[in-house]
Amino acid sequence: MSVAIRVIPCLDVHDGRVVKGVNFLNLRDAGDPVELAAAYGAQGADELTFLDISASSQGRATTHDMVRRTAETVFIPLCVGGGVRGVDDVDVLLRTGADKVGINTGAINRPQAIDDITRRFGNQVLVLSLDARREAGQPSGYGVTTHGGRQSAGLDAIAWVKEAVDRGSGEILLNSMDADGTTGGFDLPMIEAVRAVVDVPVIASGGAGTVQHFVDAARAGADAVLAASVFHYGTLSIAEVKQGLAEAGFPVRMVTPA
Amino acid sequence: MTKPLVVVLDYGSGNLHSATRALVAAGADVTLTADADAALNADGLVVPGVGAFAACMDGLRAVGGPELIRSRLDDGRPVLGICVGHQVMFGHGVEHGLDTAGVGILPGVVERLRCERLPHMGWNTVEPPPSTTLFAGLAGERFYFVHSYAVRAADRLPNDARVTWADHDGDRFVAGVEVGALSSTQFHPEKSGQAGAALLRNWIATLG
């Protein structure tokens, strides 16, 4: 397989502004998502993920404007998640310039939303995003959570991933709530468990701290690796991660700085 | 120097905003419209497309797209097809057992890739022919693909067709075609960063 392992920075946005500290560059205004997205694009990001954590419809509208401005200047794929419940939400996001849309709680509450969205827009637009953790009570040992990992959805993570792909999801964004924020490495057995049951691309998320962690995730079967803080805080650059993947024998897209 | 005028055909398919902005950034004067006169008279016509082959053909027919494309190509006026806009240039597409006629500029069938990992999503390398115009100066670059269907056999293409190949999981498919005034790519140049921008500049340089 010669398609490159994608390296994806994730930006949390609230009312059109990036939240969580970002200090990887000496930006005049580190909270401006468009400026950050452009900087990541120039660094060689293969894709960008925006997670919209706005609670109000006004906040969402502001985020849509941000997606639109980003799509005007950054010519790499953009995925936007947060608050997506059905066809109408996806339609708005695609029209504003998103290439892909992530669905999480909206699909847990109404799995049919996956069928509706992918029948209308194709499988490639829909990323099933799930926050999973080890849960002894679930048959696979992994359960799905909601509310930022605070509540169990009462779903087996592996069974949910299979169902979502059967319903049409074209990609899986697998976020480990156990590893998230620890910088102790991705949850490799969980990546392997998901990889074993689906053929669609799997994006590993949660726990990245070193270049080796990204290499391990790719070895476990991840097609793409996503991280936030290590990139935002400048602990690692996108180029360093790609260099590490390349040295480990994985195909990557090397970008010469403009 | 006047910028070449490019029409992006608006038939309700896909992220037209990005295609438009990328063409502007690459140096074209761009109009997004389904107006037949504008599409016929522009220096270049871009046919985008995402989603299902049949749905794209329905949308394209609703705006008289097949006639527009044929008319332009008969007159030697440049057309660029992207993703499903590339696929519809072929004879037909088969998705979920449904066989749909394409615009039929080139013989060939668009069919499901025969490999495990689908969709083919991400940045892949391509193998352009030495005579390529589109990929000039872009040896070794990667482009952004997102699709599960493609033209897998090109043996019936005209001899003067310049075919670019790509490989996913061991299955080879047509990643681009340059023949007469038609250029088309299975990948998304408008989403392929600097390499995609350079390819669009190469195409724009052939206009007018």
C-alpha cells in the first residue's frame, strides 16, 4: 500500500475561535483558526480536523464562517465535527467548505443518521468519531463514552464501529479516553481491535507524546494519526513525526516548506 | 495579461467552494455557474463531482452538462474533470450493480477497486507519462484521493491518450487522462496542497 500515513492536527474551536493553548508558532493571534490552519498547512499537515464545541446556534454560525475562511486559503482536506445530528447539519458544513464531517453523539442517539447522511452525500464524507475506553462490562472490553468520557453510552465500542461502517461510515476516528491527554502513547490494542473488524480507514487519536508513539500507532494498523497538544505546544512538529514514520518504513507525504 | 476565464460547472455536486478558490489562487478568473453560454464560452470548463456516479450524471444531465462537454471538446476547447467529474467522462459506471451511462468521451467502465482498504482515502503517488502537461515539474508528488471506484482497464483508450496511473493496495487504476482538449484527474487537485496548485497552474497555462 503506497497511500501515505496521514498526520492530522486537531483544533478545538468555540464560537469560531481556537481554544486550548496553542503556542507552536509566534503568531500574533494564536486563537485565529484560519492563521493556525494555514501554518499547519505550510508545515505539511495532510488534513485538518476542527472540533466545534460551541453550544449555541450563534456559535455554530461563527464556526461555519471560520470553516469558510479556512477553505479559501488552505487547500488540504478539512474535517469538521461537533453537534452534527443529521443531513441538514452536514449539508451546511459541506457548503461552507468542509470536505468531511465527523459525527459522534448524534449517531449514538440516532444511528439511522449515518444511513441518511451517507446515502445523500456518499460514504467518503462521514467520519464516525468515537470516544472509547476500556470497559470491563462490554464483550470486547471497550465501551463508548459520551460527555467527554464522563458517561458510558452503554455500547460496545467494537460492535458500534462495525455497525457504523455497515450503515455507511467511510472512516473511523478512534479516540481513546484512557490515553487522551496522557502523552503516554496511543491505545494500541484498541487500534488493533478496530482495525481487525473494518476495512475503512482508521484515524488513531489520544495519547500522542513522542514520535515513536505515532510509529507504534501506524504499526497497530492506523491509516492516519491525529493529535492536538503535542503540535499546539510545539513539542513535536509535523515534519518530525513524518520523518519518524518514514524512517520506520511507512510512506509519508513530505512537504518542502514554501 | 488577462487572466483566463474558467467556469466551474455548478450542478449541485460537492465542495464547489474549494475548487473555485483553488482555481482563483492558481491564477484564473473563476465563475461558478450552470449557465450554458458561460460554460461554452469560457476559456476552460471544470467539471467537479463527488458522491455516486448515477447521482452525478443525473445532476449533470439536469443542466445539459453532457452536451456542453461534448460541444466544447469537439471544438478543442479545454475541459478539466475532477474525481467523479473525471469518472463521468468514460462510457459507464457500475455501482452496487447499477450500470449508468456516462458522458462517454472515452471508452471504459468505472468500477469498484479490487482491494481491501476502501475508500482509497489519502495522499498517493502517481505515474504520469513522459509526455504529460498536467504533471510537468511534479515528479514524485503526492495527490489527495478519496474514492472507491475507478477505471481499472485503459486498453481501449485512444492511442494518443496520455494516461497517468496510480496504485492502491496492489490494484492499478487510471489517476488521470490527457487527450485532446480533455484533462481529468481521479484525485482532487484543489485539495492537494502545493502540488495540486501547481497542477492547476499547468492546466490554466494551456487555456486561452
